[in-house]
Amino acid sequence: MTPNEIFDLSGRTALVTGSSRGIGEAIAEGLAGAGARVVTHATTLAGAERTADKIRAAGGQAEAVVLPLDGEGAGRELIETVEDKFGPVDILVINASAQINKPLGDMTRQDMEFQIAVNLVSTVDMLECCLPRMAERGWGRVVSIGSVNQLRPKPLVPVYAATKAAQHNLILGQARDYAARNVLLNTLAPGMVATPRHADRRAADPQGFDAYCKTLNWMGRSGRSEEMVGAALLLASDACSFMTGESITLSGGTD
């Protein structure tokens, strides 16, 4: 197979959760550029449609769905909604997440429950719903967007880090169960990436934030959302046909 063929996603449908901005938006555009029909997702119609419109303007195929992921059964509802409207989900990119920056002693129960609901419970729901269906069709890819915090948790994000570790644990277990049926699950774990999530911190102290980013990795800078696309495309395509249950770290080099 040629490189173009091995990364070609023509005829595949991809759902990218949390794709209104940042890493999710970049991955959605990248998958569409490889030929996938992409379903963008956000908690507001304006956010989901904005990314879908960008994909269409570039000549790609895109649809948009709206659903908060902190409600009971929300992950299952999302998969079922997408498949009822747009057909089977071949590629699931689990990108939507909740991150509350507080030391553990300041974390309220509501803070904790919200992060667990969005990051972990909805992931369980989505996997329970979509994996058997992928297995029946004999092809599926799940790309879970984790974090360097899943292995090296920072004190400011204790619950977020714990949910990301648990999320990869789920990916690892299900990868073992579904490997023989060509349903492959992997994690992409970014380091610090300059996304709108960090915009307030940067705006409050641009010099201090840039100085902080220089200490985080060997490259001495934050990553860019588009730098996550290549690895995501690898994990979403036939290029990873002999790879499952792994975690790829994109962090600029860290010890």
C-alpha cells in the first residue's frame, strides 16, 4: 500500500467529541482531509457547526451534533444519535473533557463529580455502545485523547489527572478484548498544548505563562493543536493495523 492508501479514510465516518475548538477541532479537520465524513460535537450548536462549516468550506464532509456529556447515559445517547442520523461510527475520537484547576484540598464534590462524569463515565457509555457494533462490522478505531498527567500528575489537576489515568486503563482493557476483531483502541497523550483552555492563564500573565511552558519539555515551548493531527491520523487509520492498547505521548520531550 502507498502512504496515501494506508492513511486514506474515504468511506469512514468519524465522531470527534469536543471538536468545537483546540485539539478536537484540529483532529476533526485532519480526519476530514484524509477523506472521512466527520461528525463534530460540542455542547452548543454554534460550536459544533463552526468546525463543520470549516470542513465543508475546505471540501470535506461534516455533520454536527450537540449533547453535554455530564448527564446520565449521555455517552450512549451520543453514539445512538449519531448512528441513527448518519450511520455507523467507524472512528471514535474521545476528546471532550472537563479540567478544573484546583489543588485537591480545594476541590468540591461538585467539581469532582463533573470531571468524573465527563471524562470517565461518558467514556464507559460510549465504549459500551460502540465497540460491539464495530466488532460486528470487523473494523473500528478508538482514539482516546489522554494527557501526560495520566502518568505524571500535576498538583493543580488531581482529579483530571486521575480520570485520564482511568480512561487509558479502560482503553487498555478493551483493546485486549477487541483486538482479534480488528477494533483497535489507543491513547494519544499530549503535553501542554496552546488551546483556548489555557487562554485565561496566558492572558493574565503572558510572560509568566511562557516562562512556565519553557520548563515543561526539551523543546521549551507549548505544542500546537495541529501538531496532534499526525498521530491521531495514524491511530484512526489502517496505518495502526498492528497496534492497540498503546499510549503515544506528544509532549516536546520530557523525562
